[in-house]
Amino acid sequence: MQSTNIMEYERIPFHNTSFDCPEQSQLEVFITQDPIILSKAKKLRLKFHANYLANSMTKQSFKNNTLQSKELIKQQEIIIHDGYDSFAEHLVIRNKHDDSIVAYVRLIDTYTAYKIGGYYCETRFNLNHLFNKQTFYMEMSRLVLDQAYNSTKLAKLMWSGIIQHAKSKGVDSIFGSLSLSLEHEAKTYALLNYLKRNHMSAYDYRVVPYQILPDKSRLKNTVHRTKNPLLDYFFVQGAKLCGDAYWNRDFNSAELFLHYPIQFDEQLL
């Protein structure tokens, strides 16, 4: 994709677009650029990575290491805001009773990506196979759910909102990345192996991570379907895994790349 300066593109004007969510009357799903709402959503993003940040701060080697301290602050700032946020659309699920944000995902369509110089996922994966197709895409990234809520129901509402918004914009396919913690690496590798065997995309949709996961030969044959409500629901709807995961060293996580053609959405809505 042609590269341009991300700051040259005019920011998206403020608006809220709501979607139907009949199953959960106390929850509302909508697209927003409201800075107050986004501030709450970004706190949820930060909370998602809080365990890693907390573990980093408790390491003995961290206490007197100024370089590590500065790096940790930098990581926290990136979670709260990065260069894509000002130009993306933001889908949130909000509890109407207390105004808390319980789920969030950032969305960037092909037109916006062209204007600002690319998708977020292009910093993680080589997407040449996808870009060979004449397709209008929407990227999802930074997806988080509040674990205090029923994750399966949130996943269904989130997916429904994404699909409705994508259809309203004439999007052909959705792609994006979802993160899995490597804190319990045996379970994560077993889940990744299971997904590769059961939900892998066709070769034409494969992507290549710029940083592969650490080689864990002893875990390469372990296969186990660990319960993950978000991934489980997305794959049931027809999403496909498009290759190996990207290793995010900053947060010791595996980023999975998923693809979903909109023509399958009749199974959902």
C-alpha cells in the first residue's frame, strides 16, 4: 500500500452511530469519536495489558533500571493512544446503567488506510496476498472485552456491530488481529496448534508475521481447544486464521490474523 504521512489526513468528524442489540437491553453498541467515551475505552485497553505491566514493575531488575522504566512508560502511552486512533472509527459497547465501556474495537477501512499510509496490521504482517485482490476491506484491531461480563454475549454483540457497520459501508471482507497472552505458553501453543488444524484459511489468504513466535519444539505437537469465548464465536461465524501468529515482544503475546468474507454474514444476522 502506498505510504503517506499519517498526520496529513484530516481527522474523522465527530458522530455516533448506534446498532441494534436486542439481546442485552442494558448494553448499547455504537460507533463514536467522542473523546470522553474514547478516554474510557482506552482505559479498558490499558486494563487488558495491566497484568504484563504489573509483572514488569515487580521484577527486581526493573527497580533500578532507568532504561526499562522509560520503555515501560512508552508501552503504556502506546496502549492509551497511537497514530491510528485519531483517524479510525471506534466501536464500543457501553453499559447504559453506569456508562462504563465493556468492550471496544478499532476499525479502519481501505479508504482511510490509503489516506493515512496503511493499516495497523501492516506493522505486524506481510499482507501482499490480501492486497493482490480487488477488495474493500475493514480492519479490526485493539479488540478488548471486560472480563467482568459474559464474554460470549459480548463477543456476539461485538461481532454483530462490526458486521452491521461493515455492511453499511459496502465492505467486502473484514480482517484484523487478536491477541493471546503467552503468560501460560503451553496452553497458548496448544490452542494455536488446534486453530491451525481446524480453522486455517486457504493459501491465497495467508499472511506472514514479521516476528515469529519463539521456537518451542517440545510444544509443537500439543493440541488442545482451550476455551476462549471471543475466538470461539468468531470462528463459529466463519472467520479463518491466516497463518502463524506475530510475537509481540513488548507484551509477550501472540497476535493472530483473522479474515472473514462479508458474504458469510447471513449465518449471523
